[in-house]
Amino acid sequence: MRDGALPLLFAPLEATPLALGQNVKLVVQTREQLKGVQLPASSIVKNSANESIVWLHDSAQVFRAVPVTPIPVDGKTVLVTQLKAGSRVVTQGATLINQIR
């Protein structure tokens, strides 16, 4: 570890148009297994305290904000361990519900 980071040396399989000093985001597959609910990244929004939340649909026109810690799976999905299986999570229009509060 150097300055809280682990330096890695890697070589991409295909040529990619990157500039020197450009930041890149890598997703690394590990053998660690986690249990949780896989959601689209678009269902994660920020509340007024800048916490990551998802909106749960409790009943007709009743939505409840639940704070979560998203773990990126790939560029489009995240894993959330704080939710129970079968929870009705808003996956489309979460930003619109977030504006109403």
C-alpha cells in the first residue's frame, strides 16, 4: 500500500484511446462472495444529506427511502446488502421521486 492505494500494473487486451495521467476505473473480480440484491445503478440516488438511498414501494402511492451502501458489480448494476429479498425497489424514475421528497 502506498498512500492508501495499492498500485497495480496491467496491460489491456485491446488498444484503448487513453491519455497519460488519465484516471480509469477498474472492476476486479475476486473469489469473495456476497449476498444481496442486484439492482440497476440508476435506482441509487442521493438524499439531502448526500447519502446513497433507494426508494421502496410500500403501498399505493407510498414510497420509503432506505439508506444503502452500493457495491459496484459492473458499469450498470450494483449490489445492495441492506435490503431483503422481495423488496419492491423503484428502478425507473427514482430521481423523480427523489425530487418530491
